[in-house]
Amino acid sequence: MAGGVVHFEIPADDENRAREFYSKAFGWGFEVMPEMNYSLATTTPMDGQGRPAVPGSINGGLFKREGGITTSVVTVDVDDIDAALEKITALGGSTYREKMQVGGMGWNAYFKDSEGNIVGLWQNAAQT
């Protein structure tokens, strides 16, 4: 569903410490992806298509705090990242990180909103 919050990201100074904290505090599971300097966070059971099985739940990730991102980031689903970034710019926002491909799953980008917050965008790859 375009416009919905579909993912979150939490920056960490010490990723091992952060994974341990969230695992013990909430029972989250993590899949460390060293090639991406990223850890996928599983906060809710997944269905057969790899989507959260509990309505309204989302999964997320942890990443090394760097590059100016100092707070958590929510990610919004869009049909077309390029069009969304154009609209965001027209409304007074700006592109923070250009569109990048994430494996064969889709594309991600970050923007700054009118208040200076960094927010993510996600576009799914076409289903074949």
C-alpha cells in the first residue's frame, strides 16, 4: 500500500550492544548482513511471502551511526521513488540520499522533510 509506513531503522554506535539490547528488551531477532553494514530486525512473525503476519506490524533494521543520521528513521512505501522525490522537493523537502537498489527486493532513498527530519522511501521491485 503506497503511503504506509513499512520499515524502521535505528542507528547505533555499537551494533552488537544495540542488537543485544533490543533482543533482550523485546525479543527481536536479527540477521546480520556484513556486506551491507546492516542488521535486519525481525519484530513480528513473517508469512510465506516474507511480509509481517500480524496486521499493522513492521520489521526494521540497525545500522552504524554515521553520515549525519542520528535518530531513528521511518520508511514510507511509494509506487515510484523518483516521482516521490520530485514531489517532496516541490513541497520544500530535499533528497538526502539518492535512490539505491537493495538486492533484488526494490529501491530505497532518504529525504529531508520540511522540518529537517530524515525519512526513508521504499519502492518494491516489480513482481515476476
